[in-house]
Amino acid sequence: MALDPTVVYLSLAGAFGLFMAWGIGANDVANAMATSVGSGALTARQAVMIAAVFEFVGAYLAGGEVTSTIRKGIVDTSVFVETPDLLIYGMLAALLAAGVWLFIASWRGWPVSTTHTIVGAVVGFAAVGISVEAVQWDKIGTIVMSWVVSPLLAGTISYAVFNSIQTLIINTDDPLHNAKKYGPFYVFAVSFVIVMLTLTKGLQHVGFKLSGLESLSLATLVAVMASALGFWLIRRIRIDPAADRDFHFTNVEKVFGALMIFTAAAMAFAHGSNDVANAVGPMAAVISTVTTGEVLQKSALPPWVLLVGGAGIVIGLATFGYRVMRTVGERITELTPSRGFAANLSAASTVVLASYTGLPISTTHTLVGAVLGVGFARGIAAINLRVVGNIFMSWVITLPAGALLAIMFFFMFKGMFFDQSFFQ
């Protein structure tokens, strides 16, 4: 008895989408939590628990009711009108290829861009399996530019933020007093940036759209309230004068450690709401094409797809995320809570700035660049250049790796299923 092609395609889409989401959790989410863990502000278990809650909530509640069937407009959809089968094979191949590459990168501890992985995979199957003209190559140039723009911008901001912490707090006669004094202002900055990030990037998928002035006003109000809460929390931190004998800034770092718990939770929500689309976008393309029999520019996103994406992200972080967290949080440069805080604030600021200016960015490249900026603020000797070289190498090969794997899987699926197509 032959299997129903609809069941086969939908099952493969769910399985490969889960695998891709697992890769996002193991690599991208691990990046977002790496500074908190590497600085000692959170344990790995605490980071997983925070990310599990806020990544899943962000992915499910704000992951998107409607998504573009072709991620980022990389491929001209008109080429698939006569052959919807090829879109299905291509998107299945892209999901599997991205999942495989993210598994390899995570196993090696390389922080790579999940967006670039899925884009490379889509470009690969479209260019070789369909035609070179099917790919919108101007988008690829934009992606290549982001390899430079994202880390450079975040690194510059983190360099400035950490220098401000050193000037206002660390290199003063009474650093603990100044940490308590300026801490609420840093809480304001973090809160403002994260709320703006959520409003502009995270909640747009569910139709929650505000004007620039409305977003600015709401972000300011929330930041003022958070600053007041931060003032109260900082005053409640238990100070141990004896702890400063071994390390002069132990109690100062406690202040920034408390702040990083907030940034970790907020970044996890924003990341889950935005980057889950890397896994569910191709899934939605397969599901809509199989169920309607035609290629659609936009498609409704079933709730179970977001559940698959959210669950995969959480499982990936819990099972394999420690490898990438170790690379970004410990091996690039030594992090303390104040340094990790500067990196987190800078990475979030870069994403917000990019969303308004249209600059192409990668969350992964942004976070790594922010950590590098903190390292450079202490001198180039504080950076492990060998690790940085390996990371840069992994960035360069991500697009071609995703493309080559997708080409291989595309022709494999085409050979397996083309004769059994229910579109013929």
C-alpha cells in the first residue's frame, strides 16, 4: 500500500523543522545566553531555564501568524507556479541542510548565523536545481556586507559602553558607591533598548504595530519603571566587604550580575519571537503548498508549527547549547558580569539601530562583535585570536556549506518523490 504523499511531505516538514529549530537553540540561543553564563552571572542550568521559558513564549506568542513562504525574498516565487513539487523538495532540502550544518557547527562550538545558513540553503537549491535567474542576487550582496557591518557596529558600541563603566565606576575611588549610583541609569538604558527591540522586531508578526513616537513613548515609560525597580533591587544586594579582599570589585560585579538576569530574559524573548521564523518559514511554505496545491506568497501559520519551533529551540539549547556558550562566553575573552553586561547592551542596541536604519545584521555576528569590543577595551592581548580566527572562518563557509548540502538533499528528494507526485 503506497503512502499518501501529503502525509509524507507534512511529516518530513515537521521533522526537519524540529531539527532546524533544535539547531537554532543549540547555536543561536546559546549565543544569546553565553555572556550571562561566561561572566558567572548565571549558571548554565539557570540560563537554560530562563531561555526555555522566554524563548518559547516569544516564539509561540510573537513568532508570527503570517510568514513569507520564501524566506527574505531570496527566490522569485513565480518560477514555481508550474512546478510546486520543486518548491516542496527545495524547502525540505533547505530545512534538512540547515539543520545538519547547525549540528556540525554546534558540535564544533562555532557560533554561526542561522539566518545565513537557511539563506545559503535556499540559494543553493534554487540556483542549481531551478535556475540561476531564480535567485535574487542583490540579497546575497547584502548578506555578505552584514559579515562586516554587524560585528563592527556592535564591537564599537560595546567598546564605548565598557569604557563608560570603567570611567564612571571601575576606575574611581569608591566603585561600589558609584555602581549603586549609576546602576539605575544602566537599567534604564537596557530596558529602553530591549523594549524597543521587542516592539520593532518581536511583536510585528502578530499585528502589534506602533508608530515610531508611540514605540518611543512606551519604551521610555517601561524603562523608567524598570529603572525604579532596579534602584530597589540594587539597594537590596547583600554586600560582603570581606569578599573584596581577593578581588577588589567582587561586590561591584554583584550589581551587574543582577542586571544581567533581566537582559538574559528579555533577549531570549526577543530572539524567540524573531528568529523562530528561520525554522517555521520553510515549514509554512511546504505546508501551504501541499494543502492548497499552489504556490502562495503568504500563508497562514498553523499554531502547531510555532509549537514545533519553540519546542525545538528549547531542546537544542538544553542538549547541545553548552558548546557554543563555552566558546562565546569563555574562550574569546575573559568575561565578568560588567563586561558581559556591556556586550549584551551593545548587541541589543545594534539590533534596534539596524531595524531603523535598514542595516543588514546577524544576531550571532552582533553578539560576537560585542564580546570582541569588550576584549579590545582591555587590550588585544585579552583576546584569544586563534578562537576568533576559527569563528570568522565558520562565518565565511556557512553560506556555501548550507548551499552544497541543500543541493545534495534537493536532488535526493527529487529522485525519491518526483514519480509519486500528487500534483501531476
